[in-house]
Amino acid sequence: MIKVAVVGVNNIGKIHCRQYKEHPDTALVAVCDLMEERAAAAGREFGVPAYTDLGELLAGEAVDVVAVATAGVEKGSHHFGPVMKAIEAGKDVLVEKPISNDIGEARRMVAFAREKGVRLACNLNHRFSPAAYKAKELVTEGKLGSLLFVNMKLTIQNPTEETEWVHMKALHPHSIDVMRYLAGDVKRVQAFMTKAPGRATWSTVSVNMEFASGALGHLTGSYDMSMRHPIELCEAAGNEGRLVIDNVYESMTYYPHSSDELTVVRNSIFGGMKGFDDTFKQRIGRFISQVKAGALPEQIEASGADALAAQEVIEAAIKSHKLGGAPVEVETTI
């Protein structure tokens, strides 16, 4: 049984807690939050000890994995401290996205995990659905031929204005990770951004990409769209076929160039994913299965290194926008 502690038990943290309580191979052994009342409430809800200090938790409880579900500025500024403390203690870590809103901190986390030989994973949950798995399988098997382009659209309605860059840093680790999942490393980007009426943050973005493979890509993202419509669409195409992942987990369709017969993976209402929260179940389940199997740190899917790579693309896109849309090389620090 893999023993898990969850740090940060607000809304997302509680989703993590429920998943570890329900998973057959894990035991939720403790929760931690800087807010004493919140920690105590979560402890009562899930029937485990509650702490306000991670160091005390690690000293007092037997723990194998620390799930860091804190938030902070741009949804990532509170991750660094608990992640580094857990790595120092030799624990495997699953951290919420973005790995950090500060690229220097993100680099340090990945480097420290590598130095200590622990598994560092990130909750880049959009790639963890049957639709995405099948898309990856088709790309790997060469069903698309030579990959030519990957286009991604991710749009939600989010009125937050906390910083200029919150839209890019908080939302698009997901977009870029799915694109990298299918096409590999991004070599350079060119970005343009705009603000919807009355907004202070760069709330809608357009990012052109060149992958290291030579394939091309495009990301359209926005915090200005209605949640009544599908939030995500990913299209990948090569010289032998094309595929479309519709709305994260709803379906995947493969269109071979040489045939009218399509391959469709549909999310059935009978036994399929019931909603977006099931992507957490898929992602956490995959991490736990890899830990249980003794996977090496470098074999972890949606790893800290993957999360860092996505943040490097975001930093390059921000730099490109500041330069008036000039192409910018993506840093390779992994």
C-alpha cells in the first residue's frame, strides 16, 4: 500500500484526497494546509491527521508520496517550498500545474529531484484520457506518417486579473503538454496576445510553434470564452492521416488519407469518464501504477521535466510577445 499525504486541501486538494482514499493501492495518511481551520476540516472529512507544517507531518507520519495541491499567484507560486521539502525527505512527489509560475524555481525543483533520485510528476491531466492515449498510440505507430502539424485550442471563462500573464502561466501548461505529448519538444515560438474589453491581463493568445522534429504547431487560448461550449480541441496531421481529440476526453477520431473508414474512440455514457474530474483519476492512477511498478524517475509520464518544458515554452511566448511577435528560441534546461 502506497501511503500518501496531500499538501493544500482547498478545492483541488480535496479532489486529490478523494482519489487517494478510493484508489485500491493507496492510503491517504495525512493532510496539510497553512490554514489551520482548513487542514482540520479536511482531516475530519477524510479521517486522517491534519498538520499545518509539512516538516512535522513528514517527521510524524510514514509517507511514500506527497501530493502538492497548493496554489498561489498564477496558480503556482506556493508549490516550491513543499515540493523541495518533500524531495529533501526522499519522497516521490505529484505537484499540481503549473509546476511553478517562476521558471527559476521550476528549474530548481526538477534539478533537485534528479539529484535526489526521486520521482517528480505533475498533474498535467489533459493527456490522461482514453482519447489522448489512442491519439498517442496512432502517432507512435506511424499511422499519421511524418507529422506535419499539431493545432490546439483551449478556451475557458475566467475573470481573474491577478497578473498580466496569469492566463498563459496558469492555463496553458495543459495545452502545451498535450502538444508536446504528440509532437515532442518545441524549438521556437512566435506569440501575439490581446486583452478583451475591460481586461488587464493578456486574456487571449495566439502562439505559433516550430517543433524540434520540424513539425509546426499553433495554439489559440483564451480566458474570454463561455464554458457552455467545448473547451478544448486538438488536431494532429501528417502525410498519411489526421486525428482530432474533441473536448479533452469526449472522443478521438482518426482520418486516414487513403481510406473513408474512420477510427473513433468515444467516451461512452456506460462505464466511460463521467466528467472532467475523472482526468484526475486517470492521471493519479497512472502515477501510482508507475510508482508501484518501480518505474525510474526518468520514466515517469507527465513528469516534472515535462512540466518544466511546458513552462519554458510559455516563457518564450511571453518574451516573443514583449518583442512584438519576434520568433524566440525555447530554452532547453532539462
